[in-house]
Amino acid sequence: MAGGRGGQSYDAVIIGGGHNGLTCAAYLARAGLRVVVLERRHILGGATVTEEIVPGFKFSVASYVVSLLRPEIIRELDLVRHGLAVLPVDGTLTPTDDGGYLWRVDDHGVTLREIRRHSKRDAEAYEEYALLMAEMARFVKPLLGESAPSLGGLRDPRGLLGLAGFAQRFAALPEPQQTAFIQLLTMSSADFVSQWFEYEPLRATLSASGIIGTFLSPRTPGSAYILLHHYMGEVDGEYRAWGLPVGGTGAISGAIAAAAVEAGAELRTSAPVARITTRGGRAAGVVLESGEEIRASVVVSNADVRTTLGTLLEPGTLSAQQDAEMRGYKFRGSSGKVNFALSGLPTFSCLPAGTTDVYRGMVSISPSIDYLERAYDDAVDGRFSRSPYIDVGFPSAIDPSVAPPGKHVMACFVQYAPYELAEGTWDDQREAFGDTVLATIARYAPDLPGLIVGRQVLTPIDIERTFGLTEGNIFQGELLLEQLFSGRPMLGSGYATPVRDLWLCGSSTHPGGAISGAPGRNAAVAVLRARRGSPPRVAEAAA
Amino acid sequence: MKYDAIVIGAGHNGLVCAAYLGRAGLRTLVLEAREAVGGMADLALTVGRLSPTVARELGLRRHGLRLVQPEVRVFAPQPDGRGLTLWGDAALTARELADNPLVEGEDADRYATVDGELRAIARSLGPVLSRIPPDFSWTTTRAAMRAAAGVARSDERLWHFMPMAVRDLLEGWFESDALRAAVAARGLLYTALGPRMPGTSGVLLTDAASSNSGLAGQSVFARGGPAAVSAALADAVREDGGEIRTAARVIHVKRTGDRTTGVVLEGGEEVDANVVVSNLDPKTTLLDLLEPEAIGPRLSWRAANIRQAGATASVTFTLRALPVFPAAYDDGRRLRGRILIAPSTRYLDLAMRPSRYGASAEQPLLEMTIPSLVDESQLPSGAGQVARVVAQATAFEADAKAIGDVVTRTLDQFAPGFAELVTDRKVFTPRDIQREYGAAGGHPMHAEVALDQWFEWRPMHGLGGYRMPLDGLYLCGSGAHPGGGVTGAPGRLAAARIVGDLKKGRLKVAA
């Protein structure tokens, strides 16, 4: 296609250089398309980014661990050759209200002994539960692919085929797994885990996986799905294993970007897109804020569905019905992130003196389900949790390259921090939020306040402003049942949009958020199929 | 004495099931622990969800049932004396809403359209509720394909709307919070769920589908109270040769191997039958009526995990005179339907919040009827009026007096002077409901009405088709699909399942 009016012309322009945009670009470029990625910020990666906020300290600013990155993407894009190295994160410590602790590690035998210290019954159930969840992760893995089973609507033959295939695989499961799958889709995470366990800190810590990034409480139905979502991950073939990329999560984006560049994609930073242009009802390219026009035969947006269709698209392009559906898609961010630069590692007073292994894992501030429920109620009341759930990690203890020698980085994921506050603004309350997180952890690690060199507080408004994630939702939209599978982002839409040649490739699409790359890869497959008029083999797209 | 079929419990679903079994020619005996038939249907404020199919097929009118529905459906007062009314006629409602200062934006104009939209979605749910759910525990590819085709044929909007939180559903429809709350409350009634909980939309849609109603819902009363429904059903049972014994508590289901052989009553009497149908809740049926060896450890564990914690209290007031709600002062007809204390979505959040902690609300969600306004036969001699109330959230352990006080105080805020009108009150907490009616957990719907206990997996995956794990044992109460409320639907579908099994030779009754 020839360039017009002085603008450059491409086969595909990708709005946003998040990890999914880069993944999509890499696959499209490998299929021979001329691709350009346009990133608003000065740095690539979107929410999968490492930045030196405090001099000498490299923060994985937003996303902080990796588990869900699809192994086929690592393989097909040869990410290891492009520099990706993932170190294991080992264990979860839960300090308890009575000054004790529960500390589970990857070594199963050690963990069983530890749980037995609190409940014999739970230790027995733990093995069964772990096996069941591994089976569930294996079962849902094919669902993460591009053909989400379509629920209802005979009009979509591929979706129907997906559904039939799914039904057949479901039929092959033994009853306990069938039951667990239904429950994971419909139940609350607290009810789900409480079927097996009685020890409150264990129940709370397990069910806390059901609230991460989501405005649901552990006793609210729907949270069990979030739990499952976090179990889908695998590192080197092992399910429910969390890893930390050397150099922070930005190293993942860096490796994918390198793969995209090698395949011929052009990556531009500080190139904010102002709007998507259309001609004859089809996407025709983009105009940058600088006024520069770029033409392309397809436009793929890594921005979320509301930003793409509601902000970047000319008003009036969608029908009233389509516009209403798009605006009905729910974001409601409810998470915050606080990154600390530390002069040393804090001491958790519940542990025996001299314990160091704990820093290689996570510390979960989740002493009881009631604690998590109260944290949720604060958010419902329009304020950040006075005693929040915090998932604390020490990336520098695993990967010393992210902090100066002897110094450390502490990453705190915080739930809940509602986007909408009942009173005041996040700009007024940012530091109070940071102080609350600090004070909450300091209850269990009293020496923490004296170790602080610097900190970065990300509230939902900061997540929205910095990364362009609407309402600060880290998954580009809530992972609610009606917003999953063929309902994500809108019923039956998949990666396509109501505008021809305009596609979505971010976490607003199936299978949703986290550093998985799946939406980016799936979108590339869908785009290529549409271009060729016939379904390409994935290997072909990857070749 | 040998019967073809025994129904344990003369709740309305047990009676419905027995009546259908009798019609199919089975010698049927209903055994009821209490002195009276009807079970928890007594607690129902309105009976507009009673299946018209059941009423017609069992000839309930002929058996004396008279239903009346006032034109008003819902009156929802505010604590400041304002309020809104939803009438059966959507156009009339819209006209009134247009002049109501509680109603903002385009809501009044949109009302009739949204009403039609809700009815359309509910209609597509209708077939799901009136059929035996498919078995999802397939083992063959063919069965899997059949189920997949069934799912593909369903209206895809159901998959969108059913899992939603009722608060989100209403936010998509209306701007006015008072109107949102008045409709959203229907997604919570009799449950332990809050308005932000996924699946509450499904509760509302189920209510709309089974009462063939729109945004306003129904306000159907039985002359003589809900007991009149049970009385008509009992008549229908007897007409077809069925026997009903009250004060006959079944304590055990007998079996030989995997086959049901009859029941044992308190006192030791045994009654034999090849078909035993339990109208009790699923937990009691599986864990109390059967010995653990009958169902094995896995099923015992699953049954123990059925969620049945009730969060509803029932309060009946005798009043000196009609309470005065300022916003209903102009037109007494407004009080003849359901009076709903659900002034805002925030109120609903706070009213239901305690249920997540096993506690009771300080400001509960209330639904009240004054049946004596519609049906004078329900007026005790000398009393001014009778008001019946359900209150949520109420903890299982709640103290009856405390709950009575909370409900009285709350009503006094919305109808100033209410407290002084009370001459008598009777409170049923969830614990009282359990004690009086035998429902484990005191849940008026037997098992929580939520997405994880719905359809094929109500009460649990693989047992959604009314067949219990012993040959010849069935479940016919609210703990089975399509769930609670005075519908008669589970009773009817259980009977259809039993009769079908007999025809297929899967089941035999004594010759």
C-alpha cells in the first residue's frame, strides 16, 4: 500500500508497547507484515516495566512476578536467546495474629510438616488440593488459546467447535475435577478453599489469590475464578510456580521487543497516538499527538477496550447499542502498588532470629478471611483499606542486580485501593496510603521504618495516568464471569471490534490480564487468519 | 402397609410431587413431622411465583385456591418521607415516576423499555426453569455433544446477565439510586447475598421468569394466606388417592444395598415403599436420613459443604391500626402490595454486609406485606391489621428479641409511630426456622440460591436431576432445580423424573 499525504504506511500499526502489543508485533512481523509499535511513554513494556525510580534501585514498577507467561511464546519467540532468564520465587510466609506464622515453600515435604504443626487435617487435605489445582490448571490451559468456547449463538461455528471440544474434555474428567471446575467458575474463593482447610491463616492466604486485582472479597462469588486464574501459571512446566525475571519484569518486555525487532518490527517510543482514523467504516491508520499520520491496513490496539473504542475512536463511529455495550464493560480498579528502596532487609518478628530464606519468597499479609473482608468493606465504603491485604516480595534477594550492593528492593502489591474515593482525591491521599502500607507491614517487621531509603506509591489514579489503564484496573477490566471467555470484552467480539480492521490485543481480551502474552499472540493469529481468509497454523504464524 | 411411593415432608413441593405421583397411579403416602401441612411456605409473603402449570394441572382453583393481586406491586419508602411506587401497569408507573423527585434523568421515559427488556431476558430463562436440567456428568462423547449443542442453542444473553451482580445490572438500566435499589432488592430476598455479588442478577431474573413479571415483580396473595395454597394442594393429593399423615416424623430411609426400601418413623414404625421422595433440604436428606455408609465418604464430604446458611428472619406484627408511611398518605392502595425497605443501593450494601461475617444487620433489608388490607379473612378478631415482614441479614445465632427490636425500630423510621401500633409480634430467626421446619441452617430456600448451587449443580454437580445416590430415592424440594420460592416447580419436575424412570424400567413399584 502506498503512503499518502506524506505519512508512513504499514501493514499493521500497534497502539501501545505493552508486553501484549510487543508479542502481537513479533508474531505479525514474523508472518511477514510490516509492523510499527507506537508507545506513548519514553519506555517500552507498559505495565511490564523496570524503572530506576530511586537512584540505584530498579523497581518492577507495576507487575512484579511472572508465572502466566505462555511457554509456547517463550519457545516460539526464542525469548531465552533474547535475554529472558527467570529465577524461582520460593515460598509464602503468612504472619499470624497470635505472633506465629505459616510458611509454605516449594519443597512439598517441608510444607506438609509446617501445615501439620497447625492442623493435621489440613496437611492431609493439602496434597489432595494441590493435585486437584494442578489438574485444573492443565484442564483450563487449552481454554487460554484463541478459540474461547462460545456460549450460546450457533452463528459462530468455530466457537461451537470450541464448545464441543471443551464438553468432550470435561466429560473425560473424573467427578471431583468436574465439580471443582464448576465451583471455580461460580463460587467464592473462601468457600472453595474452606471445603478442604480449617486453619484460618491457610484459608485466608489461599483465598487471597481470589481477590488480587479484583474488586471482590474472598467471600464474594466469582473470586474462585480469580484463584484459578492465578493457578494457570507455569514456569518450566511446573504449575503454580512463580518466577522473577533477572532485571525485573521489564526484562520480559525487553526480550519480546528484541524478538520483534529481529523479526523486522519497528518500535517507536514517545509516540502517543491521538486518534484512530477510519475510512469507509474501516480502520485506516492513526494520527499521533504530534500530528504525524501513519496509515496501515490493520490497526491493533494494546490499549484497553474503553480507551480504544471510547477515546481513540472518532465519536459516532459505534452504534448507540455498541457504545452502550462497550461502556458497560467494567473496570473499577481496586489495587495499589508501593515499591520501597531499603538499606537492608526487614526482620519479621514471628520468625526465629537469623532466618534468611524467607526473602526468596513472598510474605502475605492475610491473617484471616475476616481481615480480608474488612479490607474489602473499606473499599466499598470508598476508602483504601485501613488494614490491607499485601503481597510483599524482595526481588533484590533473588536477583541482586536490581539494587546497589547490600541494599534491597521491597515490592508491595496492595488490595484494596478503590479508584473512586468517597472523599478527597488520590493526589491528597497518596502518601497516607503509602504510610498505611508501611505501618501494616511494620506490625510484623518492626525494624522496617528505619530501613527506608525511598519509596514509590502507585494508586489507581497513578496506574491509570502512567500506564493508561482505565480506572487503574491492572487486568484491563474485571475478570468477572460475564467478562470472560466469549464475553470478553463484549459478547462474541473476541479480538475484533465493531470497526473493521481495528483489533484489540491487550488484557481486555480473552484470557485477560497478567503477564501471559496470550492476548497478544491470540490477536496476531486472529488478524493473520482474517488477512488470509483462512485459518493459518500457529506454527506458520510463528515461523 | 406397603405404598408405591412415600414423600417425606408435606411442604408445598412435597404435596405437589405427591399429587402428580398419585395421578400417575402410584399409591402415595406423605409423611409430615409437624401437625400442619405446608412447611416453610407459611413464611412466604406473596405467592405469585406459583407455577401456573402446576395450578392448572392440579386444579387448585377447584380445590378452593383463590389468588388476588392488587394493582400495586411495590411501595418503596425513603426515611425522609418520600417514596416510589411500582404498579402492575408499566405505563402508569412511568407516568408517576416522571413526577417523582427521586427519579432522575431519562429513567421515567426508559422504564417501560427496560421493563420489556427484563421480561424478554426472563422469557428466555423460562424453559431452563421448567425442565429437568441436563446431566453434565457425562461419560460419553455423544452426551457431551448433546449438552454442548444445548448450551449453544440457549440465548447467549442469559450467559451475560445471569452471572452479573444485581447492582451492575441496575446501573446499566437506571440512573436513580432509589429506583435501582427498589428493583435490585429482588435479587437478594431470602438469600445471604449482597448487591455487589455476582449471580444476584440471576436471582432477580429467576424471580421475574417464574412470576412472569417485569421490573415491578408480583404481589399475589392467596385468600386465607399462603397456607391456603398448601391446603388446596393437600386436597389435590387426597383426590388422587394419596394419604397424608401429619405428626409423623421420618428419621431414617431404609435400604437394601443400593436400593431404597422405605422409611422409619420416630417411635420405630416402618413403612415400606420402593420410591422415597424427600422434600427435606439436601443436607438433611443425605446426612441425617441416610447412614454414612449409604453414600460413602466423598459424598458425605460434599453434602456437608452444601451452603445452607440462612440469613432471613420472619416477623409477624399485630397492629392496632394501619402504619402511616408519609409518601403513601395520598393513596392507601400503595400499601397493598410489597412494602420494601431498600431506600438505596448503599443501604442494601450495608444491610447484607453482616452476612459475610455471620452477623445481623443494624438496618436490615425488609420486605413487608399487610395481607389484611387485601384479604380480610386474615384479620384476627379485634386486631387492626397484620403485617408480615422478612428481615435480612439475620445471623443464625441471632436473638429473637433483638431482631424484633431492630425490625420495629427500622420500620418506625420509615413509618413514624409504627412502634406504638404494635400489640403483638412473633419473630422467627434462622435458628427458629431450622427448629420449626427442620431445614438445616434455617435457609428458607433450603440451599443458598447462588451460581455455585444452581441448575445441574443444585444441590451439587451430578445430583441435579432429582435422583439421589440410592436407587429409588429422590429429592423434590427447594434444594433441587429450579430452587426456592412457592413455585411447585421442583416438586413437579421430581415427579416427572420418577414417572419417567418407572416407564423406562429404571425403577419398579410393587405390583
